[in-house]
Amino acid sequence: MNRRKFLTNGSTLLTGILVAKVPLQVLADHHEQGAEKHGYEIPKLRYGYDALEPHIDKRTMEIHYGKHHQGYVNKLNAAVADDHTLAEQSIEDLLRNIDKVPRKIRRAVINSGGGHANHTLFWSTMIPDGRQLKGKVAEDLQSTFGSIDAAVQKFTDTAKTRFGSGWAWLVVDEKKKLQIYSTKNQDSPLMQGHTPILGLDVWEHAYYLKYQNRRADYIEAWSNVVNWTQVNLNYTTAMKA
């Protein structure tokens, strides 16, 4: 991923997603519906399946969002259905307190709850034509990693070298510092007490239809649709929390 593409400019119209039952601090525009009535719900996309083309293709979006993400939500609701104290929690609280989840359903909550939280952030930090990397997050990426180029390269390398399925993350840690790392499968940084502000899905289902085994090409393409306006908002919100 080169710096020029990663810092792509776009128009000033801010779009994202509406979030249902996911009060992650990183999301600016959301509403909640009680888990006791509806359970966890897949967020509503505010861009069309084809809006991210040619970088992310329509068919991948249809399957990734409508099948994979919906599947995580369905399995999460099934896992917590018999425990109203869990079902009433936000997904953020559920994952931050994963050690309090009964062992018999903990792995299901990690896999499906993580899948729900991770994908909710993923959709919100992509937008047609991308947005420029600027603001406080740009300043602190430079001070933390030495330069914007170094931060971009570290994120790119982290995504490329994640063995098997998983995610690359930019997070705010428990000391209010920026970190870049990866997690396996659907494990969420929330389980470490960290707040994810940008995540890249490197499971094969995120790119295989278009890019086959060319993960590096997918990462490069994704850099064109990063919504850095949202990421900066995620960062400033997390720093205030």
C-alpha cells in the first residue's frame, strides 16, 4: 500500500452506517434497540453494495455483509438467548467482560460477538472515494511511529503477514496510546481492553471472489476507500472516553 493511495482525498459528504445494538465508542451515528426485544442486529449500510467498486466488488459485499455478518449475529443471539443479563449488554460491554461470560458459551460469544463487532466497525470505516488522513489521528500516528509512511507500512505489513484468518487493527490501548497489531479469527481488541478505531478484515471471504490469493492487492485496493474522517472521529472519541 503506498502513501498516496492510503491518503486518498474524497468529497466532503460524510456517510457511514447506522448501528443497531452496537454502542461502540468508535461510531458516531448510531441508534440502539433493546436486546430484550430484538437481540443484536446487523447494522444498516448507508452505501450500496456496489458503491465501493472497483476496489471492493458488489458480489463480495452482498455475501460478506448479508451472509457472513448476518450469520455472526444469528449465532450470537442464539448463544446468549438463555441469559438475559448477557443479551441486554452492548456488544462492547459483552466483549470487554468476556471473562464473565459462562464458559459453555464463551467461545461462541468470542467468535460470533467478535465477528459482529469487528464487521460493524469495518463497514463504518469504508466510504466511496475514501477520505484524507488528517486531524489528531494523523498527528499522533506520526509521533507514535515516526512518520505517516512508517505507520502505513506497519499496518500494511501487519495485514499481509497475519497467518490464516484474522484482522489488522489500529487501536487505542489502555494507556491511551496508538497500537497496530493483528488478531486471529474474530478475536476483538475489546477483549484486551483496547478500543479499535480501524480494522481490516483479512479473512479470505473478504476478498477471494475478486482477488483470489492476492491479499496484497486487496489491501492496496482497500486503502482507496478508507474513511479517515470517521477514523479520526473514532480516535478523538476513544481518547475522551
